[in-house]
Amino acid sequence: MMIMKNSLVSLFILFIFAGYTQAIPFARGKVEAGKVSFNKHKCNSCHASMLGGDGSKIFTRNEHKIKTPESLSTQIRSCSTNLGLMMFEEEEENLGAYLNKQYYKFK
């Protein structure tokens, strides 16, 4: 009975601490592979056509809508789907890692 009680207490503590830990954004992503995808899919050209001039301003403008790693993932998936890029999850993760390192700096 005592062992079961200790196990339950340990499990409870583990769940509490698990809520306080955060995964590193795009931890499985490979930055260099993300840069290759960014260039291969001509992301900057598309952004330039939307904003005019330097397409990278889409990442640094004051009113950018990407505020969290989750919203960046959602936006990458949306671009991939809407533009028919047919990126696999791994490529999206790589692209997220590249964009995060280059522009967003989420921790």
C-alpha cells in the first residue's frame, strides 16, 4: 500500500513539473535544410510580391501576426497548403527552425 502511495505522489509531482517545461520551438528542425526549403520554394519572392521590395520585411514589420511558435507553424502549413508546395511535416519543421533562428528568436 505504501509503495502505491509513493508511486502516486511521484506521478503527481511529475505531472506538475511537466506543465512547467516547454519544448524548444522547432527542436527537431534543421536550420540549414530550412534555408534550402525557403530558397527552393521562393518564399522571399512571394513575400516581396505581397509587400513590394524586400520580402523579408514580412518577418520584421511591426504589425506581423506571428507571435508564437505555434502561429509560425500554422502559417507555414497554410502557405504550403495554399500554394500547393506539398511539404512534409519534416520540411515544415526545418523551415520553422530556419525562420525562428533568422527572424523570430522564440525560446
